[in-house]
Amino acid sequence: MSVKLPIYLDNNATTRTDPRVVEAMLPYFSEVYGNAASRSHSFGWAAEEAIDIAREQLAKVIGADPKEIIFTSGATESNNLAIKGVAEMYAEKGDHIITVVTEHKAVLDTCKHLEKDGKSVTYLGVGADGLIDLDELKAAITDKTILVSVMAANNEIGVIQPLKEIGAICREKGVLFHTDAVQAYGKVPLDVNDLHIDLLSFTAHKIYGPKGIGALYVRRRNPRVKLTAQIDGGGHERGFRSGTLNVPGIVGFGKAAELLMEEMESEITRLTALRDRMAQTIMDACDSCYINGHATQRLPGNLNISFEFVEGESLLMGLKDVALSSGSACTSASLEPSYVLKAMGLGDELAHSSLRFGFGRFTTEEEVDWVARKVISEVSRLREMSPLWELHLEGVDLSTVKWNAH
Ligand SMILES: *Cc1c(COP(=O)(O)O)cnc(C)c1O
């Protein structure tokens, strides 16, 4: 069977909006177009009713109450609101925040911003498996700590942090627990009460919904979490986030959540099988390849592999029919090796020569097989041209070679 090119395997970056989601959204552009905040007429009521349904659909996925869902423009804003909102609201209680070096930039840059404002931030490291050390977390908490922000699942390597243990530690110490759950929401079971999560960020475009709409779960009971609003205006969303609600986006977000709930169990099985098939095929055929991140505590739809003796950019070029991400992050001037892979102890070379495969709802077995074959042939083609690979085959230990300066 032939596959249609290009193949999309970058589902950790964004997902295709499910046609069922688009269909659910369409009436909310030019038929039901009221402002959900208009309380005096039926146009507004119809919009509000649609929002209420979406809030319920979204809350259900994480065992929350619909009233605890605050709409935002996406998870970047949710992370900003959660972290800055807590830092400002609880300033009298303390000024210390704990997070992790492998967080998304939306968390890290927010924390850096707060450091400039005089707050103090502890950045926990991770082990070679990408997971934090719980004893290190415990030791980092002081009587000035107001918030722990640890992501649920990592967007590059897919590892799932020990949320239940982190939640229990935070609860015991009386510290709020925020998690960036963008990659985990609806992909693996998550319950905010079971895990003692107080704030949780998520976004529609990573769950087959539209871009530009996200949400923040804010716990209302035991404890009731307060936040300082970051956007002031008409006092929408219980005063946490002003601005006219994006009704079509929210309807699509809700529909996307409903579909996730219906399909979560079967998708976990299907995506795990696809991921393992890809991993097995590649690892069986290629020497000197390494899977990054914890072997079992991970998302079904993510696989990250480093290919030694291969130049990452050349590999991506050879795979231009496949949408993938590499272990290099494009900054303005240069290609920086992934800070997530480096935090796990990978050297620059190995970090650069890594590929992230993100499988999703629309990924097929034929596509996985096509990509696996292509990766294997490209890796061997590039290695044939590599003098380092030749030395390696001759048994030279490259770490002992003294290179001439140039
Ligand atoms: C994509 C992503 C974000 C950013 O979400 P947006 O809705 O695009 O702002 C934040 N955190 C993680 C882990 C992500 O994967």
C-alpha cells in the first residue's frame, strides 16, 4: 500500500483539527454569534449555553468542576496566569517558586521574568531518564515556597513526571501545585483530586482542536486557589481573565475533549503499538541508537531517538517528506541543542542528532512503516559518508582521539 506524502509526525507540536471538531464549531460563527456575556437577549443566552456545555466536557476529562475551568488564549497564557497569578496573590506568604529545567519555555520564561521582579526560583534537574528526584523536591521546599510547577508530560521526550507523589508532597507542605498538562490532557488518565493538582494548564490545538484557545483549571475547594488577574477588563471568567469569550473556539475545544474521553482507552492501545513498532524496527536495524526518556513512564504517542555518528540536520534533510522535530532548537542566529536532552546528560552532538516522532489520531501503521524504513536507510547512508563512523567500525574509541585544532 502506498502512503500519501508528506507524512505528519509532529503531533507534539500541534495536531490536525479533527473534522468533527470543525463541524461542531461552524454554527458558532454566523448562526449562533452572540456574546456569551450578553445577559439580556437570546443571542447571548445561546452562546452562554454552548460555553457551559464545553466547560462541562473539558472539566470531565480531569475530574474537575466546570466552574473551575478558566478560558485563556492557549497554554502559554495559562502558564503565565497560573505562575504570575500565584506569585502576586501570595506575595505576603512567600516569594519562592520551584520548577524544573526541562519545562516548556512558557513556564521557564515566566519564572525568569519573576526572578527579575525579585522572586526566587529553584530549577530542579532531571535524571538520565528525564524524571525529577522527589527527595530533591522535598529538600527544595522552604517556608517561603508558594508554588511548585512541574509539567505532566514532557513535549520533547514524552516522560510523565510522578504527579501523584509531587501532589502529595505539595499538599503535605501546604504549597500550591501547578502542572503544565498540555501533552498529557486526555492522552493519559489525569484526575486533579486524586493527584492533588491545584492549577492545570491545557490547550485545544494539542488535542485535535483549534489554535488560540486554552484553559486553566483553578481549584475552588480544599484549598480555594486565588490568583491575581494578568488581563484586566470586563471581569469575565470570575475575574481571572477578562475578554470576550471565543465561542467557536471554546465549542471546538469542548468537542475535542469529548472525543478524547470517548477514544482515550483505544487510542492509548493503538498509539502505544505504533510507537513500539517504530522503536523496535529502528532499534533492530541501527546500531548506536538510543531511546531518550524513561522506558515506561511515558506518553503513548511520543518517541525520541538519538542517532550517534549522524548529523542531525542532514538526517532531517534526508527526511524532508516527513514532518518531524529534531533535537535542535532554532534560535535567531544559531541551532542550539535541545536544553531538555542536555539536561538529561546528552552531549551537544547526540542532542543535535535526535529525532522526535509524535504519533497522533490520524497516524497510520503504513505511515509508521514507511518512516521507519526511510530513517533506517538515511542513517546508514549518512554513516557511510562519515569518517567518524568508519573509525568507530574499526574499533577506535572516539573519546580518546586527539583532534587537531583548526
Ligand atoms: C504546546 C505547549 C505549550 C504552549 O501551548 P500554546 O497553547 O501553544 O500556547 C505549553 N506547554 C507544553 C508542554 C506544550 O507542549
